[in-house]
Amino acid sequence: MANTPRTPFRHEIAPAVWPSAEQARSSRLFSPVDLGPLSARTRTWVPAMVPWRATDEGFVTPEVLEWYGRFADGRPGVLVIEATGIRDVPSGPLLRIGHDRFLPGLRELVETVRRRSEGQTRLLIQCIDFLAIKRRPTVEKFVQRFLEITTRHRDGLAATPGAGTASDAGTASDAGTASDAGTASDAGTASDAGTASDAGTAPDADDAAIRAALLALPHERLLEILSPREVSDLEMGYRERVDDLQLPHVADLPHVLPGLFADASGRAREAGFDGVELHYAHAYTMSSFLSRTNGRTDGYGGSRENRVRLPLEVLAAVRERVGDNYCVGCRFLGDEIIAGGSRVEDAVYYGTEFARAGMDFLSISVGGKFDDAKQPKVGEAAYPYTGESGHECMPTVRIDQRGPFGRNLPVSRAVRQGLRAAGFETPVVGAGGINSFELAERALTQGDCDVIAAARQSLADPDWWLKMERGQGAQTRRCLFTNYCEALDQRHQQVTCQLWDRDFEAADPGGSDGAIRRSPDGKRRLVPPPWRPDPDALRTNGE
């Protein structure tokens, strides 16, 4: 998928034609599907969404239970739990599965979904690894604390007319005597660290003098002297890459990750989940191994064959741990969107290799990369859904004339066609702006995918699957595709939907005390209000 320039075009939510209960029963959307050893009742799928409701230590909370219980009320065929960290390291209010101490809460989560869906929803958990990312620093903090001074910086200063002028960090005396920081005076008098010529700082100046001189430069010149990676660390915040082989823990990823994913998957099975989804998508570790931008030189980067090597080794380790009678699939990118990134032809190749290795399903997404993210404010971290790749991942009504509705189905169709041509029947999960029965059914019947995933529409109305199935689709709250929810996620706030988070009339569906869970500021409800089916419609549909 080529980058499509964004335009100010705004799309309207088209009226929908909803099926009767009889039409739903005879549809492909509400027919069963096999995901390897696991059979789902329908081809309806709620993909992983991070709601920011776990504890800072990664434990399940009552808010987590109510969040997923509410999705289970809508009886989707499959519900996928949010990206859950496989390492036993702090990761903020995201679920974790990197230690046995998380098992009791995860078991309770499984039981909650079973009970609320009356056993009709299959429950998967998405397992993720991610590398370190830091907040964007101030220029002074970056230069003083994080920048490793090299000959590049010394040479750059030496080639800069006027460099060596004293900065606020160390002002020279009127006589031209150097400051303690080692910055030369306007007269060019040397600091104790070395003599500065009129053209710049001397090559043997100490690091403190170099840092002070760099800080005294105009910002544009500083960026010219820094290396491309240093510019990224300064302007965007430090971020580890999978080809940072100078970092021992990054170099060791191929030896560590298979075991970590296998351990996490084993815990998932022990907790009672029906299967696992390996997170090979977006801005995170495994997706970065698959990316064309992966420049590792140790056999795990460069060519397609090398880039897919670790994801296949992870799958093999997981399969050995959980056995062949347990559902294991993955989510990966059909197109990275970014410059120099992987494209649909890479996805077709990866999908075929995953199917050959025994993946039970392939869930396709696009974009969502750090590479083209917008610059964060100082003190904040980059967010991978702010650039063009993020907009393609979660398209809004403000996009080019192709529109957001079913926008990414051509990518899942290409992967599916590649699988079928290679002789594999592995189910493909399609997603991207799906908000009506017509669109979902058409995608299934024309071969775009085998299962329909809808995140934002399911957030807008967790009951929409059940409403359609019962012939009451007209009662659906339809997503506005403005990404109100995504903006909350970006700020690491508890995710809600603008269509219901200010509706305080009804108590939370799963509560027993008539209470309504609210955001810390009390302005938003955290659980969608209950659906009260139309009794006349139920009688009409024979229920």
C-alpha cells in the first residue's frame, strides 16, 4: 500500500442495512470458523486494545475485569486481551504475564469472560515484547548527560566559525580567561582544556568544554554536527532498535525471546485462555525484526529469510511448550507504510511461512510505527500512531477519498490469496474501519478475509455483534471514527468512547451495587452502559 496523501476530505457514516435474525443466522459472519484446534462460534472478533486499567505492576484489577466482561456481554466469537508483557519488568498500567504471580488475576479474567459470554466467546491473550523508549529530553539534558563525545563532535566544532564562544554554562572573563567549563572567550583565549582557535574548539579540549561549546551553538548547527541517530535521540527521545547490536541485551534477543514467549504462552494455557496471539505487529520488537529496516548482521536481519527467522523460532518454542492442540496465531503487518519499510509482498511471504510453520490464524494490520511518528513534546515519549503509518492503522473520517471504511481489507486479501495459492487454508483476520453488517459480510464472501475484527466499533458498542445476531442491529451505536479513544490512549488515560462516557443514567452492567465506575476526574464513565433489548423486537425474532 503506497502512502496516500491526506486531504481535508471528511466522510460521513453511511446508513446501514441491518439483517433480521434469520438473515444473520444464514450469514457467513455468524457461521463457525476453526482456528486450528479451536472452534469459534462466529467469525466476529474483538482485537486487542490497551485500556490502561491494570495496576502499575501489571496485575488484573476490577476495572480490567469489568472492561473485558463488558465486551463478553456482546458474545463475539473471539475476544483478544490487550498486549500483555512477557517480561517480568515494570511497564506501567499494562497487563503482564512474565511471572507466575500474575496467574491468579489472569484466571479470574478468564472466568469473568466465560461467565459474561455464557461460554460463547473464545478468549485469546496477546503476548508482546517491546524495547526501551525514553521521553524527549531538553537540549541541555541531552548534551550534558546522554551525549557521548566523539571526534565527530570535535571536528564539527572545529569546522564551525565562532564555536568556542562562552555560553551561559561558563562565561569567560573580560580578559578572555577561560571559564571553568572550558569555553573559550570571544578573544579566543584557551581554556585549561586546550587552546581554541578562532575557527573553533581545539581537538584536545575536554568533554566538558565540548559540551558547553555544543550548547552554545544555534540549534540548526548542533543538529548538523550530531549523527543521525543522535538527532533522533534528541528530537524524538532515545529508542532502542533491534539492530543496536552494540547493546548486549539487544544482540542477545534471538537467544532470549523464544523462551520468554514460550513461558508466557505456557502461563496463558495454565490460566485457561483458549489460545495466544503473538504480537508481531506495529512498533514493537517482533515487528521490527520483520521490517525491511532491520539491519542486523548476525543472520537475523537483511533478507526476508533472515528477518522471518526469529518470529519462526519464537513460534517453534511456543508450539513446543503448549503443544499442537492449543491455538497459536499472530498479528503482523500487511504494510508498514513507512519509507523503506516492508510492503504487502513481504507480508504475503511472511504469512506463507507462518502458515507453513503451523500458525493457526493470521491477523493482519498495517502501520503504527515509531519511524514516522510526530515529534513529542519535551518530557513526553513518542507515540507510534501519530504519523501517516498510524493514521493508516486507525483511519478516521478525515482521510483521502478512499475513506476509512474497510480501508485495509485489500492487504488482508493479498495475504489470504498468497496463502491459498500456496495450498494453505489458514484463517485470515481482516480489520480496518469495519462498522456494518454489509461491509463485514461482503469482505467475507468476496475473499478479503475469513474473520472480521472491529476494535473501535466494538468499543463504541460492545453489544453490536449480539444486536446484529438477534436482528436488532438498528440499535447499534455506530463509531464516529474520530479517534477520540486513540487520543486518550496517547495520553495513557483510561480509554473510553465519546458516544457513552458521559451517559450516567444506568449502572454498570456487571456491578451489583448500582455504581458507575468513573475516571479519576469523575467526568467519564469507564464502562459502556448496558443494552436493554427491545422486547417487541425479541418477540418478532422468536426469542
